[in-house]
Amino acid sequence: MQKQEIQVSEGNVRRDFTYVDDIVQGIVDSARLNVKYDVFNLGNHDTVALSRFVKAIENSSSRPSCISVELARLDFMRPHCSNLGGADMKAIIKYKPLPPGDVQATHADIERAHNAFGYSPTTSIEKGVEKFVEWYKLHNGGQYMPKIRRRLRLQDEEPMKH
């Protein structure tokens, strides 16, 4: 989340964003069908404006969060709180024309999947982005992972008390 410009197409561009958990659930449910071969579209049945997507990223990146680092050998949880981009996280947007051949809106037609095995994605764009940002903070470091790693190394060096 560095202060870098992002390019966004002008107009009311809308896309079908689907959280990975919803896709995985669709794959698992489709694999349980007793059919030899079939094709299903998995995605979201609704489109989201790119401006709403950017806003969800801004909101999730600015929101302080607490993660817990499990130290299995010590059998306790240690919370660590931080935010990724700061309280005033705002995207630096440069609007550009829609590229030739691109369309204003795209979305998956999930009717066959819904009828065949009840596929219905449940994760909103806001919740999906929030979950992704939390995952990113935990796995890619955000601003605080070096501190957590340093603490873990220090604890490894300390003798355990019983």
C-alpha cells in the first residue's frame, strides 16, 4: 500500500468480483454432482462499480486491525494491532479512457450452477476485500510483520519458564 497512482477506466465500469471462498465452495459442490462431464460458470451474479471496489480497499486498508500470532510451543495468543495504510488512506486515481475492445460491464451467468447444485456466492465486495487485506497483513507483512518476526526470534532465545 504505497503511495502509487492507480489507473482506472473512465465511466461506470463494472466487474464481477468473486471472493475465493465462494469459488472454492462452487468447485467443491460441483465435484459432488453425479455427472461425468458438465460446464458451470462460477462467479458472482452481480456487478460492482470499480469506484466501489477502490472504496472498499481504501476502507479496509485504513481500518486498524488486530491479528493474533499463535505461538504453538508457548500455547498462547499474542495480539498485535496495526493498520496498513494509515487512517487517511486514499487512492491516487488517474482516470483513463476505456481500452479498445473492453466493455463497460462483465459478469458471470451462474444460473446453471445455481439450478444444478444451489451455487450462490455470499461474500460481498466489502467483506471480501476486508478478508483479503487481513490475509495480506498477516502473510505479506504490512508494516508490522518484521516486528512480529523479531519478537518471535527473541522469544526463541529466552528460556521457557514452567
